[in-house]
Amino acid sequence: MIIAKVIGTVWATKKVPTLEGWKLLVVRTTSSGGPETLVAADQIGAGVGEDVLITKGSVSRAAVQGPPSPIDAVVVGIIDSLEVERGLLE
């Protein structure tokens, strides 16, 4: 899992049928390899400004129930609190 912050929302009125009902969020990862901005599918209700847990790549499809869908990143949790040593998560 990867820690990310929700920085926006994507509105797409036309999309493949398997993405119907999914909210699409713009997230920025906070990993030590440098930030990455991507779109993550969300069905748990995350909002802009929240810290979330995401998965990327083919394992993201394991978090999605139903027919196969073209999802490369999915929100799997909303972070309530996070505790790390000072300076380690920058």
C-alpha cells in the first residue's frame, strides 16, 4: 500500500461501463522515491485534502469486485491518523 493525499477530483461523464459508480480522484503519493500524481478509483468516499491508502498496478484490480475493470490505482483506505518518527515521512 502507498500513502497519498487527495488533491482533486476527475469528472468524466463518459467512461467504460465497468467504471460507472466509481469516483475518480487525483492523488499525490508521499513516497520517498518522490511524489507521483495519478488518478485513483474510489468507492469508499475519500475527499480532497484527505490522506489515503492506495494500491497501484495489477494488484489494484484485486480490490475491485465485479467484472474486470481498467483500474491502475484504487483507494483502499482513508487514514485517520499516522505516527512516524520526525523527518522519516518527507
